[in-house]
Amino acid sequence: MSENFKKAPLSAQVDLSKFTLADFTKATEEEKRQQEVMGESTTFFKDGMRRLRRNPLAMGSIVVLILIVLVIFIAPIVVPYGYAQIVKGAGNLSPFQYSEKELAAIAAGEKVFPHIFGTDSLGRDYFIRVVFGARVSLGVGVFASLLVLVIGMLYGSISGYLGGRVDMIMMRVVDIIYSLPDMLLIILLSVVLNETLGGLIKGTVFAKVGVNMIALFIVFGLLYWVSMARLIRGQILTIKQNEYVLAAQCIGTSTPRIIRKHILPNCLSVIIITTALQIPSAIFTESYLSFIGLGVSAPMPSLGSLANEARAGLQSYPSKLLFPAMTICLIVLALNLLGDGLRDAFDPKLQR
Amino acid sequence: MLKYIVKRVLLAVLTVLVISMITFFAMNAIPGGPFNKEKAVNAATMAALQERYNLDKPVPVQYVLYMKNLLHGELGVSLKNGREISAIIGESFPLSAQLGIMAALFAIFFGIILGSVAALMRNQLPDRLIVFFTTLITAMPSFVIATVLLYLFCMKLGWFPAFTAGENNMVLPVIALMFSPMAYITRLTKTSMLDALNQDYIRTARAKGVPQMKVIFLHGLRNALIPVITYVGPMIAGILTGSMVVETIFNIGGLGSKFVAGITNRDYTLIMATTIFLATIMVIANLITDIVYKVVDPRIKLD
């Protein structure tokens, strides 16, 4: 090249005679890759997942939760007992003990499925009752949290995005609901709804779920969304200051679309973390209500009601308390640790 | 400041009013009057009864009358045994209050100590142990803690008499009640203590040669305790609801167990009166917490 400049110093033309045809062939994929200096670009989500994967407690919790969910779905298929099915003459068996009748059946060559956790005072297989109890508790926890999420998200995003007078009125409502003692009102509403809903939902799909469960969901939907709404409103107030929101407004994007496409995805991490931490608190509330007799209706077990029933025979059969209590602690512990892990992984503000 | 206090008091009064309204109208939505279950009540007696308890009037009027009685300390009679509810609350609440206050004080005391220890010995064995136990405790519902304590110490070890209410039997219920608020206060103290120790004024104090102990307790802890104050209101609410199951499990005749018994018996007037009573206490606790918080921490903006 230096020779070119000597011949015609002011010419911008490149002397092509210096190049061969090989210089103009397309670069192969491999050559292109050599030019890439940057590493693979990482998204916020990938980055968070990478951090989460490095957290042994959170990963352990995920494994435990997956195991519990697997057991919950597989056990009712494998175990031949129903949660309300009474095995005659097999009351109050300890774990892996058989009743005399069953021992006779085994001696006769029949196969009898063992009572892994024993049986309760009526002769119902305790393992399957705990499994269904965990199913109810987890189901209530997840569903209630989703309910809280949807209501809180709608309310919070509308209030935060519109701002001004609408925001003020909406937040005063939230303030009042927030200052109500939630647990007391939950108890009160459960009492009332248990008495009144029965007639209303007779014959509908809801009757299958049970009055108490519906009452529980209504109560959650009415009272628990406020903190979620506050949180999302706070997030949106900061996010809507960003230039890309202004840009979207300039090209005439509609308000719902801006909220849906530009704002909500940006507070996704906060939403996920809060929902994850909401589930154990919902499970706590459900078990508490079941414990004082306001939870799911009679034959259906819940971990709280199982623990309550176990109190009567605590002296002689402590295992009846141990199994539901351990299950509830395990589920809540795993969810708490997972929630903490998610917060550490996805909330950049907390990184130290 | 005065303006803020007045505003908060007004909001608290409004909250209590809203609660009483929700409670009253919700309870009135339950089908069947309180006397429908009585056998063989003739029409005349029924009418007399309804008039006696104002049941013949429209619901809003009933509410006003109920509130009027409430302000005079008349909470109506229990449907279950016909006793005055104010008498029931009067005899059972001191027991609950005693239990709750002891649990709250112990929770605060041990929570602050454990939290400070965890913060000062960060990432050492005591901190790890404290974090482990607080994580474990927060995963246990109060009824599980209470039942396990009952089984271990009353039935297995026989250290305390089981199922007898009495002064000497307050130990286990207090422990059962204080565990979860203690765990929470420990976490709170730890984070705020770590935060406080990183502040510039701590560095200044150290640079001036103030003794280490004095720095930690006089400069660090004093500022670290401010977030703990905000938790006192919710803690009282938590202890009051927690005492319902704990009292039931340990068979203590406090207000909590009376409330749970009322729920089991569908004793609506008792549930209603107790809800309003407990809710008022919780609202007052929150109010005091908020005001104290503003007094203690002048950095908070008054709005």
C-alpha cells in the first residue's frame, strides 16, 4: 500500500493490481467467527438464571419442590387407597404396619400395598392423606398467589401509569385496605362466606371445589393484593420516566399496549420474586385457617387440618403430627429459600 | 408533627369504623337470625325477642344502634351461653395480654441480641447458626411450633404439666408465640446493624478512638433499632392472631381460644365483638408504632 501513496499521493483510488482474486472471496463462517471479539450476548433473564444456578440452596429447593410435586401427582396413581377410603380394621397403624386382616391376606399370597405413613384413627391411609393435603396446600398457595398477582398487577399498573388524581384515589383505597388487620378479616370473611356461599354455588362447577376453598380464594383476592399493587405501582412510576416510554408515546402507542409491552416486562423480576414469596405466605394462611377449622371441608385433608386432627392422639401417635408438620415445613422452607435465591439473582439493587 | 399525629389518628378512627362496618354487615349476611335455632319459639316470643335485640329494624339502623352500644361498652350477649360478651372479654383478655406482652418483650430482647451477634460475627459460625435457625423457624407455622413444644416438654420430658391452665404454665406458650417474631427481629436487626456499621459516622467515631463496644452499642445499635420499631405494630397483630392457636393448643382460657371456640360454635355475636375488639387493638398498636417511628427518626419526612 505504501507504494500506492508514493505514485499518486492525492488519489483515493486503490490500486487493484496489488490484489489477487482470492482476496475478494467471501469469508468463510470460521473466519467470520474469528472476527467476533465480543462474547455471546447475555440477556437479563439468562444472567439471573446463571446466578441462580450458582446458588446451591436455591437449586436444592428447586429439586425438593420438583420431588414433592412429582410425589403429589404420582402417589395417587400408585397408591391404591383414596384419601377418604376407610380400610376396615386398620385404625391407628404405625408406619409400614399391617392390620391383622391384611396380614392374613398377605399370608394367603395376596399383595397388600403398605401404609407408608400408617393410618389415622378411622383407618384411612395416612400417606395418601398427607399427599392430598400437600396437594391442597400447594394448590391453594399457587392459585391464590396467581390471583393476587393478576389483581395487584392490573390495579398497580393502572394506578401507576395514569398517575395524578386517579392514582391518589386508588392509593387511598389501598391504604385503607392495607391498614386493616388482614388475618382477622380473613377469619371473619371465611366464617361468613362458609355460611352464605353454600346455596349460591350449588350445582355449579364451584361446588366441586368446596365452599371453604372458594371462600379462601375470595378472601385472598379481596385482601392480599394490596402490597402487590403498591409494589408494581412503585416500579411503574420509575420505569415510565424512561425515554423508550416517551418514544412509544410519541409514535402513538396506546396506553394498554405501552403498559403490556414496555413497562410490565421491565418489572417482571420484581413480580416473579414477590409471587414466589407470596406462595409460602398463602400456604401459611391456609394451614392456619384449616387448623382453626375454617379451611377445606371435612373428608378432604389439608396439612393444617391433618395437624389439628393429630393433636387429639398426640400422646400415643406423634407420627400423625410429624408427617403433615414436616411436609408443610419442607414446602415452605423450600419456597422461602427459592424466593430468596430468586431475589438475590434477579434484583440487581441487592447485589453487593 | 401535630398535624401528622392528628392525621394518623383520624385515619385510625376511620379504619376502626370500616372494620366495624365490614364485620357488622358481613355477619348480617349470614342467613338465619340468632334465634332461628331455638326450638318452639312462638310468634309472639319471637317478635318480643327481635324487638329486644333490635332485629326488627333495618340493617343500617341496627348498625347504628350496635355502634352506640359498643361505645357504651355493651357488646351484646354470646349466642352460645347467653353471657355478656364484655364480661367474657374482660376476664379472658388479661390472660392473652399477659401472654402476648411477655412474648413480645422476649422476642424483641432475644431478637436484638441474636441479630447484633449475627451482624458483628458476620460469616462466622455463630452467624451461620443464627441464620440457619431463623430460616428454619420462619418455615414453621405457629401451631406446629406449639404442638411440637407441647409434645416434647409436656408429654415426653414431663417438665411442664400438659392441658392445665395456670400461671406456671405460661412458659411454653410464651416460647411458642415468641419464636417467629424473634426470628423476624433477628433478621431485621442483622441487616440494619450491618447497614449502620457501614455509615460514615461509625468510621468517624472509630477514628476518634471511641472504644469498640461504645461504637457498636451507642452509635451502631441505636440507629440499627429504628427499622425494628416499625415491626412492633405488625408483630402485635401477629402475636394476637398467633395466640389464637397457641392458647387453643395449650388450653389457656384467653381471648384467642375463646375466639376460636366461638368460630367452632358459630357464635356470631362473640365473633363480631371479638373481631372489632382485636382489630381496634391492632390499629392502635400500628398508630403508636407509626408515631414513635417519626419521633425517633427525624430523617423521615413528615407528609
